[in-house]
Amino acid sequence: MASMNRNQRAQHYLERLMSARNTSSEIDLILAEIEGLIYSTNNEALSRQDKLLIIEELERLIRGSRYSINESIGTENLQKSTSASDNSDILDVISAMKKRVR
């Protein structure tokens, strides 16, 4: 994947979650990808803090999303709402994801 800043990467992950048929497995894939990220300047693994910042940005984007990410219904079921969406289930998983970061 091309070099991205934290915000671009989080946006990319949000788009993947929104189009995923199974958000749980997509979150696992995203976490594995985050764990494998390296700095382009020195080819060293990202620090735990930088990994957490990416996940926190993803969390912020989900909280601000006008779409509800619903695992049980897949991509056809992204529900656009006129008010704040309830992504509490996915946010719970994102919180657990932060705890799994090494």
C-alpha cells in the first residue's frame, strides 16, 4: 500500500469496514495490517503509540460517521441516517482492538 498519513489510513480502514460483509473479520485483518506497518523512513515497525493513534483516528471517524456499520447486513445495509448513527457495537470492538495492539 502506498505511504499514507494517519488520517488517510484511518479513512481507508473506515471505507473497508463500511464495505465489509463481515466487520469482525475485517477488523481482524485491519489489526493485523496495523501490526505489520513500518515507518517508510527507516523500515522499523510502528511504535505502539502510533498504532494506537491510527486506531483512535478510525474510532473518531466512526463516531462522526453518518452511516451505521452493521455487520449482520453487509454492504447493502449501510444505513444513512439524518441524525447521529449508532455504531456502538463496532466502537466496542474498536476499543477492544486498542487493547490488542502490541
